Amino acid sequence: MRVIRLLLAALAAVLFTAPQAAAAESRPFTSDFTVQATFAPTPVPGVFAVTTSGSGHASHLGKVTVSSTETLDFVTSPGSVVLHDGLLVMTAANGDQLYWSYEGTGSPPDESGESALAGTFVITGGTGRFADATGGGTLHGTGNAVTGMASLSYHGSISY
């Protein structure tokens, strides 16, 4: 009788215990987009507050719109451009959003305003199915200080 009670207790524990959430799977993530930037001077000469908006494509989201804020510093590191405090919001067609922070460096603008950009990004969450998203990777692209246009590619991983 005791064995039967133990078996029934074990069966009840299996049947009535809440299932554990499965760990999010890390998957490859890529995104390519083009943005238009607007530069606003800060109190520090050669340092600009930048806002961007644009569109492109991202794995797991499809066609996206993007907006970001960042600081672009032409004076702290002579011979390079420093990009910091970057925050990006990527919105999918269904309204789900993905958030990330980023930073990087670039070459000084050439005579036409072009700079090569490189850096890193960290996925910090989102909305909808990306509410608990994590991940990160690298970024690279080009930006033009004269026209404000930038083309960027992000490669890394995402878990959600």
C-alpha cells in the first residue's frame, strides 16, 4: 500500500507541477538598413547629439523601421570619430519592437563627408515576442557627415 501511495504522489507531482519555461534559443541575427541623421550641436564643440530614422530589413522581424539617438564625438579621440550612447528602436510591420544599445568608432570624414563605421551592439529587450530579447554582435557601415545618410549592417545573435 505504501508503494502505491508513493507512486500516486509521484504521478500527481508530475501532472500538477507547472511546466518550466524553456530557455530561449540563441539564433543568428542580421539587419541592414539606411537612415537619415540630424545633427544638433552640444555645448562641447565638435560633439553632436544625433537622431536618425530610416528603414530596412532584419532577420526575425522582416521589413522594419528604425529610429535612434546617439552622440557623435569628433574631438575626444584625434584621428577617429567616436560614437557612444547609441540607443536604437527597430519596429516590425506587426508593431513588435526590438531595442538595443550600441557604440563604435569611425574614420574621420573624407573630403566628401564619408566615414567608415564599426562597433558593437547589445540587444536590451523589446515588446511583443521580443519583450525578453537578449543578444548582440557587431556593426559596420558608412555614414556621411555632409548628407546625414548612413547605411549600416548588424550581425550577431538574438534570444527571445
